[in-house]
Amino acid sequence: MTRVFLLLLLLSLAGPADAQEKICRLGFLTPGADHTAPGSIRGTTLPFLAERGFVEGRNLLFVPAPGEGDLARLPQLAERLIQQRVDVIITVGALATRAALKAAPGTPIVLSFAGEDPVKDGFARSLARPGGAVTGIFFRGLESDAKRLELLSQALPAARVFGFVAAPSLEPAREELLARTAAKLRVSIITRMVYGSGDYAAAFDAFHAAGAAGVLIMGTTILAGDAPLFSPLAAERGIATICEWDYMAREGCVLGFGPDLVALRRLTGEYVARIFKGENPGDLPIQQPDRFILAVNLRAAAQLSLPLSPTFLARADEVIE
């Protein structure tokens, strides 16, 4: 927070012309980390806001509140954002959204993203007309995980055993859908719960011992930042991985499949800009992704001597040589 206080001090010392321009305060509450890569809030949403006239250090104050994997910190971090008098909060996931709503029920919240239905969670009356303080982007992570299992099975047609790295936030519905998908594909799936990066080696040892040829990484904020950690562990054991995002394939996963992250982070910025300009979040429809990206890391596949068929490669949106 030292950086935030320094920026506030500089803004307070600005000349009369600068002082007339309203400073918009944007909070960011996430169970994960505050990344700078393309597809992150810093790497994509803030530059988009600059295009819309909201420039960090001039008329925009960005206040990140990353949980760094500690979900129990979210309520405290939400309170800290309110103390900073943020005008809008970008949240990642239901836990962060719930914490933000409890800390400041009237502060506009932009979901980026909700992995569960915001209507069922009570955050909105409907997707078309949320009617409250919450709007943004929603997609069902459990359905994406089932699709990833299908893709991994197609990439490894001879495989009959797959692993599933799960986070503590694993819902019964997600596990049940994966089990049904595995039964349909006539494969078995072994689930290992991980509570931190220290659990990855034991999980991949268990998968290797069970004869798993491929492993599905659960789509969740915390695991999304750890591809550089678990990808080498998988490669050492001859296991192919499929992860949530295209950038995770660039970081070592054999496959990455998920929504177009850069487009969704720009859309996040569009919501924020409209709210900064005076629109009511309750009037802004909650949107769902309309484009998914399949990325294939040929380098990682070659390391495993994994021959991907031309038919499978033809489906890829991005091939990493």
C-alpha cells in the first residue's frame, strides 16, 4: 500500500489545473496475485482504461488487494479497499465478490470473472438486468473443466487414466460433472486436492503411480498463476497437462483452453469506464464469453514425445512452436 499512499500524496500536491480533474479510485480484489502479464488487470484493463481517458497517475488511482492464495484474507482486504474510498471494485470469483458486498453494499462491483452463476449466488436479479451494485462477466468454470477433459482425451486417444488437480474451492457439482464426462469417454479420473504449491510434487507422483497419461488443472484463480511451477513436475513424470488459459500453454502446459482472456479484461475495462462516467451497474447486463481459445505448446508436447494429430492441431487457435 506504500505505493498507493505516495500516489495520493503526489495527486494532492498537483497544481490547480490538475486538481480540478476528478480522481477515480479503482479497487481490485482477487484471491490470487496482482499480475502484469497480458490478460491481467494491470496488463490489459488499465491500458484499456487509459484509452478511455482514465490514466493511472493522472486521474485514476489503482488500488490492488491480492489475497496471494489466502482466501481468509479477502474480508480484511475488502475493508482496506473501502478505507481507500474506491469508487468501483473489480472482483475475481464469488468469495471476493461476497467480501466486497459485505464491506460496502453500495459500491459498484465489476465481476472479472464470476465462475458461479451470479443470479443463484444472489449478486444479481437477472443477467440481463442485474438491478443492484454488481455487474460484469460470468462463465461457468465447471463446464469448461469438462470440455478440457474431452480435449485432453482427444489429444491422448490411447490414455485411459487421467488426473485432476483440484483446489479447495472444488464444488461437488464440478466433481460430479467431471465424473459423468469421464464415464462418457470411458476413462477414469483421479482427483488430488492441493492447498499450495508445496503439494504439487506429491500430486504428480500420485498421478504417475496410477498411470495417468494426462492431467487436468482445475480452472481457478490460484492455480492459474502456477503453470511455471507444476509444468516441469508434469514433464519430469511424462505427463501432459491441460490448463485454463492460453497463456498457461505458453508457460509450459501442453494445452490451454478457455475464454479469450485479453478480450474479457478489455470488456472489464469497458464496464469500469461506463460506471466511472455515471452509469448504474444495475442497468448493465452481465455478459458471458463468446469466444474460447485452444492453445497448443508443441515444444512441451515434443518433450513428452507426444504426437498430436494434424486433425487436432487444425483445431488450435494458437500453436506454440
